[in-house]
Amino acid sequence: MCGIVGAIAQRQVAPILLEGLSRLEYRGYDSAGVCTLAEGQFYVEKTIAKVESLKEQVATHHCPGTLGIAHTRWATHGGATLVNAHPHLHENLALVHNGIIENFDTLKAELIKVGYSFKSQTDTEVLLCLIHKCQQETAGDLQAALFKALAQVRGSYAIALIDRNHPDRLYAARQGAPLVVGVGIEENFIASDVLALLPVTHRFIYLDDGEVVCLGASRIEIFDAQGQPVHKDSVESPLDLESISKGQYRHFMQKEIFEQPQALANTLMGRLSDAGLNPEAIQGLDAAFLNQLEQIKIVACGTSYHAGLVGKYWLEELTGITTSVEIASEYRYRKAVVRPHSLFITISQSGETADTLASLRLAKAQGYSKTLCICNVNGSSLVRESDYVFFTRAGSEIGVASTKAFTTQLLCLLLLAILIGKQRQYLKESTVSALLKEIATLPELTKQVLTCDEQVSALAEQFAGKHHCLFLGRGIMYPIALEGALKLKEISYIHAEGYAAGELKHGPIALIDQDMPVVVVAPDNALIGKLVSNIEEVRARGGRLYIFGTPQEVFQHDEQTKFVSIINAPEVLQPILYTIPLQLLAYHCALINGTDVDQPRNLAKSVTVE
Ligand code: G6P
């Protein structure tokens, strides 16, 4: 999604802005631009290529100045063209924007009537002209104009605005899209994400919806939507630059796959001890509420939604509480029935996904008793707006395709289920201890599963030139098949579908031929007998099978079948462990297909518009 960086300093800001944009690249974008101000003149460079090209352009043409704004654009209104790329300029003003102005066409028509004309197809240029018009009406008072314009706008935005006539200030505002203020010494910044500003500061102020900030090099003034001053303290970010570099790895995704043993160990840290599960694992979770709990609803998007689907199996099995899972973009637009004593859980790596956030707000209005967020980003909107938070502690995830965030989400869901089951005495103490003992082995088992990398890499060769692929799983491994298919399609561009293996004969079996690989997730569990029957259905129709499983006599070995051996692991850990070879398969197929692994086409890491 779009990324914003802005800076006001005593030194040249172009290098800070460009470095910030590089660090926002992972969010996904299709054009980029920068605008600086020096001696009353704007200097603008834009590209529809990578930020690297923008850096070259700025090196050639120079963007001087101690005040500037910059942007990576993920197209919503109008194609990825230079004209549509931000910053947008109108006379004395320059603006960058992340989000969607929903009433832009009505506003545009009104502006055209009073003489404005537009160069781009963007909603951003409409907002810019609206601010300009308001500035005419407020005798040049930019702050008053900004409030006046924002009051007329419907939709979501994070914006940064500069005025040629006011080189001493940078305005920014937030409504439904992320924005942080970076606090420096004699310099201040804004950005969509703290990662953009780590080279220049570690102190941040998180803006809330409706807030507007005016930055000078040595002052920060924050206002609420009514224009009243607001005091907010800055917080120190624990992130360091090391955590956002590729190190010895070729891609962030590869690094993040191999970081999983450590990430999972971090998720467990302090939550699991010899005495069992630490009840403080989830900030503030209150026992009385858990005892009354009657229903759980999980809402999320993408990979996080798949984590929710796995969580449902655990929550129902280990707590006895009815649990349902929904895609956030669906949930937010239907009339759901809410029972008393219900818990609403959101799952999100970024904590900023627009549909998930809107669902949380809706759930609160609908009367859910409590809300819990399983999230990877401290300070994010979902974290701030939920009653309880369970941090995944995966560390920064830069690759667009989610890997370590997913497996740590799974671990949080498993711990949550055990915690609730234990609290409600649905689980016996002995069952809890046995489960926790198995969970403690997870980081080590993850390391062992990662040793299949070479074998999976060789297997991936056989996917070269294939256009379609089927992933099969049963029971709790069904959502893992869905996630395997999602990973493959998003980064290798091979069309892939995940199916519950029992559904094969209700449709997808018609597609089986030697050109469509069938990947089967087949751990040794209670359903293996049933799964073997489904495998035979594929084999009988000449399908090519790629089975990930524990070696057993139940699997027939022939030239139609390739087998990747996965260590025998406790059943409760299988969903987490079997995710790993599927991540590796997707990664190696992407390498063979020569795609942009960390920033696959058209995708965004943090989806801040609906
Ligand atoms: C995007 C990302 C996915 C992610 C989904 C939900 O589509 O590319 O990797 O699963 O958003 O994001 P969240 O941050 O809410 O987990």
C-alpha cells in the first residue's frame, strides 16, 4: 500500500526521504515520488519504476531543501503513471496521500464548477485542490484551511502537506490509515511506518484517527479533529536496523522462513515456564470473563485468516466453545448476530489492515463483551483499539508473503486455546502439562523441519512450466493446504487452490492430469487413512503427487509420486511444522519463475484501504 515519508530539519532532507521510501518498499507500490522545498521553489522527481531509479534521478537533478515529502503509490484511482504518482502539486501546495477519498467525485464536480481543473485521475489531487480552495477562503491560513477541507472529506487518509509560502512547517493528518511522528533533535519526521525512520530516530508518537499534526524542526503540535491541542508522549521503538536487513540471505522471505525457530521461541518466552502457562501471557485477560465465555468469533484477512481457520480447530477442541471464523471484508458488511458473553478476536500481522480494523470497530458497536487482537506490531491501530493483546513477537516481517508472522500467530492461538481450556477446567491439568511439554519442543522441531530445504528445492524444479496446482489436506491440515496454495500463487504466480481432500470428488478431481501437480499435506494423524484414499483417487487418474508426510507403509511409492519426509511430530504441532515445507516450496518455485519474491506484483504488505 501507499507509503508516506516527510521531514523538516536543519539539514538536507532528500536523502532521509529516499532512504525512508526504500524502507517502505516492502509494503508494495507501483510508482514513487519526492518533493522538496528550497528558497520558495518546489523540486519534484517521480518514477513509475523502483525507488532505486528515483534515487538516481535525484542524484542527477537534485532536490535541495530542509523540508520535503515523499511517497510510494499503490494505485487505487487511476493507473500507475507519472501524472498519477504523488506528490501532487497545485500552485503553492504539495500533498501526498495514502487511503481513499470516497466522496472525491462529488467534491471534484464542485471544484470544477468553481474553475479548478485536474491533471491526474487521483482522489488525492481533488483533496489538494479542496485544501487550496479552503485556503483562499481562510485568507491564506493553511491550518484553518486544512481543518475546513478535512471536515468535508469522507473516507480514509493519511496525508502530508507542505506550502511554498510556509517553509517552517509540515502538516500531516490521519483518518483510518497509519501515520507516526518521528521525534528527532532539531528535526522531526512523519511516516506510514516506524521502519521508514529508524535511521534517523527511535522515538515515535502514534497519531490517532482525526488528529492533525504541525511539525517544525523543533516543535510538534498535535490537534484533535475539532482543532483542540492534544498532548501525546513519545515512545521508544525497540526495533533496530539489523532486524530489517537481509543479512546473509538472498531475500527477506527466505530470511524470515529461516528465522522461525527463533521467532517461535520468542513467542513462547516468558509465557511458558516450568510452572506451566503464564496467565499474564495475554495482557489483562480476566479469568471471570473466560469462565462466562460462550462464543468466539475470529475475523482476519489473507494469511491471518488462514491462521484463524486453524485456531477454530484448536479452540473448539481444547475449550469446548463454539468458534467461527470470517474474512474481515465480508464480516464488516453483513448483519451478524452477537450472543452475550462473546469474544471477538482479530488476527493481523500489521495491525493496520483496513477491513480488519473496520470489523473490530463494528464488533464493539455490536456489543461483543471483549475484543482480543493477535498482532505483530506494537502501537498499531488494532493493538490500540482492542481490550486484550497477544503479541506474536515474530519481529519485523518485510517479505510481502507472510511466513514467520503466520506460524507465530498459530502458536498464539494454540496457547490461547490451552489457556482458556485450562481456566474453564475443560482440560485436565495432566493434559495441559502434556501439551505444554510438547509445545516447548517446537523451536527445535522447526529447526529440524527446515533441513528439508534442499529436497524441496529439487522438488520445485518439477513445478517449472506448470500453470496450476492443487493442495490437499484434511481436518486441521485443510487450512494449511489453503495457506500453501496462497503462498505459491502470491509469489510464483502459479495458480493454486487449496481443497479439503474429502471435497476432491465434488469437483476438482475433474482437473486432475499429469500437468497439474497435487501437493498433499499428510502428517501421521487420526485422518491419515482417509487421506490415503484421496491420494489413491488422484493416482488412479494419472495425477502427479507431491506428498509431505512422515514415512509410513501407507504411502505407495511409484514414479507418479514424490515424497518429502517430515519428522514425526506431536499432532498438536503438525499445522505449524507442515507450513514450513510449503513456504519453502513457494519460495523455490518463485526463484525458478524469476519473480520478485519479496515484492510480488500487485500485492501489498499492509493493506490500509478496503
Ligand atoms: C496482505 C498481505 C498478506 C496478509 C494480509 C493481511 O494481503 O500481503 O500477507 O496476510 O494482507 O494482513 P495482516 O497484516 O492483517 O495480517
